[in-house]
Amino acid sequence: MANIKIHFIDWRKLLLILAIGVIPVLSGLLMMDYQLDRKLEENAKISVLEAVFSIDQALGRMEASLETVLPLAGKPCAEVLDELDQRVANSPHLRSLALTREKQAYCATDMDPLEYLSAFSGSGQQAKLAFDAPSSPNAAIIKIQKPHSDPGVIATAYGRLLRDELRGFQDGLTLLLEFNGQYIWSDGDSRDPQRPSQAEYRQRAVSEKYGYVVIGGYAKGYTAQEFRVSLHQVLPSLALVGVASMFIMYLGLARTRKRRGNTAAIDP
């Protein structure tokens, strides 16, 4: 019976030592998971706001071109076309410029039909993403105008202007820019078979100036993937802390057992 009791006590101490070693490992893993969740959520929130700011600036450069060209609006096309061409040539962010009068395009630097440009002029929209430009059927085009200006100016740019801004966020987050149902992202647009996955930590922000929406999110499974990467980096250190904790506990139990033995030896 005495031997059985001793073995029972030894197993109980062993379980205690193992528990002391496992606790810091589990605590570390839980803390790592919590910090990863907060990091991804915070990054998604901040990134969509920063993307709106960045894209507003890009569209603002296009809008600034409208201001400089506006004095030409209403003048005969033959008088100003060469200057319009020169303005486009000197502005790397521009694809074309067009002049309007009474919401009808009458002079343009590109090959798109004037009727096509007039449809945007009369839409009342400030900015639009389009994929149907007759002169560039395979391109994403961004159009911008001052809706209440008559005579007015329309400026267009290729979609890469927006994609370049979105590509500035290379941290695993997928950012999608949407104009009234039409969207573009760093590697595709509305013509793709399906939208990119943004299932995790999805956030959105609206541009008060231009009315578009930026949607940000991580692809399905991204969090688990990042957790595995972090686990490979952190687990050795956590395991070392666990082993050290077990060793310290073992030494503490050994000293306690020794003191009890010495006390028993000197008792009468």
C-alpha cells in the first residue's frame, strides 16, 4: 500500500510539472492569436481609409487638369485642339481631354465618338469607371468632369492610374474600388468571372468627394495561414519557456521534498 501511495504522489507531481510547462505555451498561443486578430482588423480599417485618401489625390490630379483646360471650353475646336493634345502629352496621368457645350461633346483628343462622350457629360456624374470605350475596348477607363460646368471639360485616364494606387498596399489585404457597381482591383476588374475573395476582416470606406467605395478584406483562409507562419516563428521560444518553467517547478518540488525529509529526520 505504501508503494502505491508513493507512485500516486509522484504522478500527481508529474502532472503538476507538466501543467506548469503547458500553461505558458497555451497562454502564448492565445495571446498570439488575439494579437493577430487585432493586427489584421486594424490594418484593414486603416488601409481602406488610406486608400480613399490616395485615390482622392489621384482623381484630384485629374480634376486639376479640368481647371486648367476650362478656359478653352466653348472655343472652336479648330482653335484649341492642338493645345488640348499638348496638354495630354504633358500629363502622364491623362488619356484624353474633351470639351463640351450644352452637355454635348464637340472636341476631343481621342478617337472615341463624340456621342459616347456626350452620354457621360449628360449623366450628371462626377466620376465614372467604364469598360466600354470604343477606342479602347479592352481597357478600364476612368472619366471625370465637373457636372454643373457648361461649357465643360471631360478628362479620362486608364485604369492603371487606380491600380497603381491600390498596389501600394502590398500587405496581403485585397482592396477593391467600386463605382456604382463597376469595380477594379490590383489584378482585375468587373469583367472577371468573380470578385476577389475578401471574406475576412472586411471593411469599407466611402469617398465623400467622388462617391466611390473602397472595400478591403483578406482572402478566405488568410488568417489561418498567417497564424501558421507566426506559430513556426514563436513556438520554439514558447516551448523553451515551458521547459524552463517545468525545470524550475521540478527544482522547487525537489527542495520542498528535501526540507521535509530533513525535518522528519530531526523530529524526536
